[in-house]
Amino acid sequence: MSFWGATVICNLLSPIPYLVTWLLGGFYVDSPTLKRFFVLHFILPFVALVLVVLHIFYLHLNGSSNPLGTETALKIPFYPHMLSTDGKGFNYLILFLLAQSFFGLIELSHPDNSIPVNRFVTPLQIVPEWYFLAYYAILKVIPSTLLSVLIRLELSSSGLRIIALENQNFYNLAFTLHGAIMIFFVVMPGLYGGYAIMLIVTLPILTGGLLMLVLDLHLNTQFYDAAFNGDPVLYQHLFWFFGHPEVYIIILPAFGVISQTLSTTAGKLVFGGPSMILAMGCITVLGSLVWAHHMMTVGLETDTRAYFSAVTMMIAIPTGTKIFNWLSTYMGNPFSTISLDIWYALSFIFLFTLGGTTGVVLGNTAVDVALHDTYYVIAHFHFVLSLGAVIGLICGFFYYQDSMFGYTANVFTRNTSDSPYLRVWSIVFLFSILLTFLPMHLLGFNVMPRRIPDYADYVTYLNTMCSIGSISTVFILYSLIF
């Protein structure tokens, strides 16, 4: 730990009262400060290890797979699902932060970020033991220091308003002035839309819902317990109020990557730039107001379902505007100039358009009631979110590889004519995706539900096609990595 590193960390923690004073051990960074950091670095890994061991231990306790104590031999162990869910959630968070560190620095082009840096090499002025470099890199990828501190604290504390409790002016200045102007107008449509605003607005709601759940489980409150006049549907509202904007928080960075890729290849600005900016703004607002379309079968009133159905289908308007702008930007470029990043950008547009069309279908209340929790829903959100984010990430990798690594390896050559391996790889990858998820639409119309261990014989061939496609997709991704 260096004096400079300790100073940076203490400055980041300065909004939290009394914590910095305790860390400093005085009035400034000195030897007592470094000793305290050393003790914390030594103890925290053991604390984390103990928590992991306790977590796994309680998952394996008798009864953890059968919380209601039902006397039956037909019990399925639940802890493998819990462990895999923990791992996936951790990976999603890490991927989100890595995408910020790699791509955000290039896009924003702020003078403070103009110094060339290799993210895989520790700077000379920092001692190797200072492993908070990743957090400092995340902080520096956003020009607005205040907004970046807000986002990091919102993520790390899961929405606790630490800064708002200490100083309302700090929060209001960062969010309303610098944040909104920078996000929507300074960076133009090539960046990430309004995901920062959506994070700050929705994460505290999730924190409140989870806190109420913890109180119900451990302190005998009755927020969600129907037996004591609680409302279990309230938890669904609180969760999905964050859950649906989170979908756009994940996909909006991919939108920025696609815009940048198409604009650079076409050699011109994105067609209809102001309309693209307004479309992102509409998606940010409307995407935060449609959470209950995930809950059409819980007994919502007719007027409520009509509202959420109408607003859900309204999102197709700004989304269609973005699709039109992307296609108009790339129009006129010869097919022979298609590189790998453009291939994935066009694949993203194709798959996102297909998934968005099925989303309009599901936005209709009557149809959603019939198709709720079927494979049709799985096909929809994989086309628009899972595949969209993955293909956007691959597109960004090929587009930014020169900037990230300083050179282009032979196997990762962006021009498909120079890399037959990647040309074949890309085609097989796209067809594997389609083979996996296109049959799911038919399975959904045959009302095959999600999360079942078996299915009717007449849909065996469709499930077999999905299995072949998924195995091919995993294999082709494995071949890219190795």
C-alpha cells in the first residue's frame, strides 16, 4: 500500500462520516494509516472466506431444500441452483464493471483520460500491492467525478443513499446538472444513454425491497406475509421496478458500441443524431414505467394492465427509430467491406429486431396471460437481452481491440477476408444461436412452461433442436477463448 493509494481511498470514502477519521488514525495519511490498511487487507480475506463457508454450510443443512417441511420423498436438492445463481450474479457485476473500464475510457475522450495507459500493467508510481487499481480505474472512466462516485457507491452499497444523507447539495449538483447534461447531450448517441440515471433512480427501490424481505425473515415483520395482512405482490412490484430498468442498463452500453461501430465504418455521424438521443431518453423514461408487464397474471386491475400494456408497446417507437438510424447510417457500404465488428453489429440489429417484435406480441395483455412463463418468453428475452449484450460485447471487442491491446493478433484480424477461421466462426455462431432460440417460439405457442424436468413427446424434436444449438453455441464460444 502506497501513500498515494491510501490518499485516493480515503478521499473516495470522505462522504462517510467518522470512517475516514478512523482509517487515517490522525489528521492526514501517515504510517498509522498504512498499518490500518495492512491489518484490514490481512483480515478481510479471512472474513470473506468464513462467510463463504457459512453460506455453503447452511445451504447443505437438512431442510434447506425443504423449507416447508413437507413429508415427501420427491424432494429436489435446491442448493446447486443457489450456488449457480450466486456465481452468475457475481459474474454479471464483474462484466459490467470491466465493460466500463475498457470501453468507457475511449468513448468519453475527457482530457483527464487522454494519457495512454495499459490496464494490465500497474503504473510505475503505484506499488504492486495496491490492488484497488480496478476501483480507481472504474472511477476514472467517467469524466464527472461526482457522478462516478455516486454510481460506484450505489453499486457497492446496493442503493444506500450515503451521500444523500450527508449532503443533499452534493447529490443534487452531480445528478441534475452535470450528470444529465453529460449523459444525454455532450457524449452524443455514441455512448451509453441514460443508464446512470436509471441506476440511481431504481437501485434504492431494490434496496428497500430486500431490506423489508430481511426484516420479514429475521425480525418477524409482516410486509409480505399474507397471513398477517401483508402483500406478497408488493415484493414483486419492488423487485421489478428495478428489474426491468436493469434490462436497459445492461443493453444501453451495447447500443453505444453498435452506434460507434457503424458510424466509424460508414465514415460519417450516426444518421439522425438528435432523434437517436431523444430515442434513448424515451427508452430511459418509458423503460422505468413498465415494470408490471412482468406481472400480468398476479391479479392486476383491468385499467392497470391496460396502462402497462400500452406503455410497453410504446417503447417500440423509440426502439424502431434507433433501428432505422443504424440502418440508414450503414446504407451504401459495399458488402465486400464487411469486417468482423460490422458483422456483429448487423447481427445485433437483426436479432434485436426479432426479439423486439416478440416483445410487442408479449406486451399485449391477453397474449401475455396465455404465454406467461412459457418458452416464448425465454426466446424473447434471450434475443433482446442475453444475446444482445453478448454480441454487443463481442462487437466491441473486435472494434476496440487495437485500443485495448495495442495490436491485432492474426487470429483476431478484423477483416474477414484475412481470417477465414473467424468468418466461419461468426457464421456458425449466428446459426447456432438461431437454432437454439427460434424453436422456443413454437414451444411457447405449444404452452410448454419454463423450469420443468420433462415435456410432452410431441415437442421432443423442437427441444432436441434447441439442445443441439445450445451445445454448438457453447462449443463455438469455447473455441474463441482457446
